[in-house]
Amino acid sequence: MGGRIDMAKGRIKEAAGALINNDKLRAQGQTDQAVGRVKQAAAGVVQEARNDARKIVDKARQVAQKAVDKARR
């Protein structure tokens, strides 16, 4: 389940818990929201790592192509 879904589910649980005065449901909602925030943060880190890896691969290709071009001269 995605981070945004967990956060929405958590907000609903927390609101329902507050409405019916159920501390356990309210706490579950807060926990779900925290899990959602962690998932979103982790997804951001993964995306940044992918972007950095692509840049490294692109740079390595450029360097390799220059070496091939130089060797052919």
C-alpha cells in the first residue's frame, strides 16, 4: 500500500476514533499516518538513488565513448 493511502487511512481512523472516543482507533490512525510518511520518504530516497545511478551510468557511457573514439583515431 502506498504512503498516501496509509496516510489517508490513518486520518480516517484517527477522526473516527476521536468521533466515537476510541483511543485505540485514534492511535492506530496516528500509526498509519506515520507509516505513510515513512513510506513516502523512503520512496523519495529510492527515486533520488535511481536518478543518481542513471547520471553515473550516462557519464560512464560518455567516458567510454570518448575512449573508443580516441582509440579509433
